Amino acid sequence: MSPSTRPMIPLAVPNLLGREGELLAECITSTFVSSVGPFVDDFEARIAALSGTERAAVLCSGTVALQLALEALEIGQGDLVLAPSLTFIATPNAISHSRARPWLMDVSANDWTLDLQLCREAILTQTVAGADGLRRHRDTGEVLRAIMPVMVMGAVVDLDAVVALAREFGLKVVVDAAAAIGTTMADGRALGATGVDAVCYSFNGNKTITTGGGGAVAAADPALIQRIKHVSSTGRVGANYEHDVIAYNFRMTNVQAALGVAQVERLDSFLARKRQIRDRYAAFAADYPFLEPFPEPEFGKNGHWFSGFWYTGDDAARPDAFRDHMRGERVDLRPFWMPIHLQPPYQDALASAMPVADHLWRRIFPLPCSTHLSDEDLDHVIAAAGRYWSTVDA
Ligand SMILES: *Cc1c(COP(=O)(O)O)cnc(C)c1O
């Protein structure tokens, strides 16, 4: 195909080639299109099973999943939540919506997730333990209550180390696994079977499985899920219009859950294709001394929501030049997430120094990774990247 007629290859678009249409039609014939219905229960059971937990609650987005997990753990006004700066803005937004505040930390250069050593030093040097056992920030007096590690682009977090740190300082753990459906610990343990308090997912259109828009919380404690179900569905008690709390309408509909069930049925094949795509990009990067695949730490099995490579060289103009080249080749390569400490709403947030996030974010290239990406398109992406990097010295 000539460059001008070739359609743009997108980063990640929904693969709806399974039973999606069939299950959506069932919603129409049954008239169960709203927030009650068999697909909601079925999808919740499947998400719980995948997470190694007894129960899960499906909701209308990943952002509210994170928010309600915090609120159900009674985190809110006057509280601080440790979170990495290298994440999508939904992470700190969810913390803010709960009325707590994010305390932003840099990521580790080894795995691009929350730098736990840095967190530990910050806790020891910047908080003081009160007689009530709570740790307060020395300058603001806010109580450090939780830690929210992020599985950035699906990359596994060392949850055993997070849980150990949390136990040392009495913190709750809410995992932003928005992009990490299918990611497990190295020994096969599901994310919810690691001692964390809650695991939150997103089913936005670009995620590995999608419900159009949606999210879920999985938790080992069924009472936590019960509280989330209650506040996400108006706080209704009994059959009449009686409500016991100021609650939300954050439910997932049966229509969305029908998509979710059809998607989850194909999760294994989605993950297999994601891994093939990842392996092709890793093999490409291996030919260049200044390109590296995204990290794959030994403590987990990455679900590879996104894959690609990053530029380790020193020429600051290269990343934008490569993105321009790829768009000219009809590959939709856009800049990666700008870290949160650089975003206007969070410029005044408590934050560590950010040498790793500041260095990394412009150099990360997430490449097309839809699960139905054709081999022909994948070949084109790799050939197009080669046409750029083979002309570069460093
Ligand atoms: C996608 C994503 C979210 C947000 O989920 P929504 O469903 O869009 O609200 C949150 N955190 C991370 C890390 C994500 O990748």
C-alpha cells in the first residue's frame, strides 16, 4: 500500500469479533438494558475469579472504581495516599474525588512502578507517628492512610513488597490495575490473592477487555465489596425509596456487562496475541543499542496491555522526530502520559524529586497493540520503525 492510501494503524481499538453482538441482542430481547441483569452478576463473578477474590463489584469506570475502593476503606478528607507520578491522570483524580490528596512519588528505573525504597524514606523522614498510631505528614498534618501502586501499561508491581511496606506503617493498599487484567504474580497468584485490600480495573475502549466504558473493584473482603455495591447504587435499603447514606449512581449496566462477558470469554487469546506483539517489538529493539523493550520484572507475568520500546540515548530531539516519522508512516504513535507532577491540577501536590519519571516519559513509545492487529500491519509498524532507527547513530 502506498503511504497516502494506507489507513492510520491505531494504538489500541476494541476487538468485538466474538459473541458481543449475540449477547447485546439478548439484552434487547430480554429488555434487561439497565443496571440490573444476569450479565452484571456473571461479569462480577468472572472478574472475582480472575482476581483470586470471593467477590467483585462492576462500576461505570476505572476512575470511580479507585475512588470507591478508597472511600469504602474510609479514606477521605485530611488523608494522604502515596501514588506514582508516572501514571494516567485518573489515579490522582480518583484520590482527589475521595477528598484525600495524592502524595506523588517517583518510579523505579527497573520496573517503572512506584519506587518503594523512596516511599519508605519519605515515610520515615517526612511523617511522624502519633500516640494514636497514625502517621502524619510533618508539614501538613495530613494522615498517611494508603498506598496506590499503579500497574503502568499492564506492568506488574511487586505486590508482596508493597504489602510488606503497608503492614510496616499501617497503610491500606488499593492497586490501580486499570490496565492490568491478565497480569499475575510470577508464581501464578492472582493480584487479589496477595494481601492487598482492593484491585481496581478499567474496561475503557482501549483496554485489553472493554465494556465501552466501565471498571471494577475486586477485594478479598466481601464486606468491602458489599459497601461499594451499596454506595454505587444510591445507598438504597429495602425495596422502597429509603436510603441510608449520600450515595452515587456509579453502576455498570447489563448492556455493558454483556460486552464484558463476551470479552472475558476470549481473554486467553487476547493475552496470547498481546504477548506475540510484545515479543516482536522486543526482538526489534534488541537490534539497537539505544532501544529497550518495556521492563519485565521477574516477580510477575505481564499482561502487556501496551508494548513497544523506549529510547535510552541522549539526543533529546529523537523522540519527537521518531513520533513524526511514524505518523508519516501511518502509525498512530503519540506522546506517552505526561507525569502528574507536571500537570496543572497537581503542580502543588506533595511530591518527591522525579528524576526517573522526568527522564522516561518523553522516551516511551507505545506501539499498536490491538489484539486483532494483523501480521501485515505489525510487519509494517516494525519496518517503519526500522526505516527511522537504522539511520541513527545513538
Ligand atoms: C485506563 C486507566 C485508568 C482509568 O480508567 P477509566 O475507566 O478510563 O476511568 C486509571 N489508571 C490507569 C493506570 C489506566 O491505565
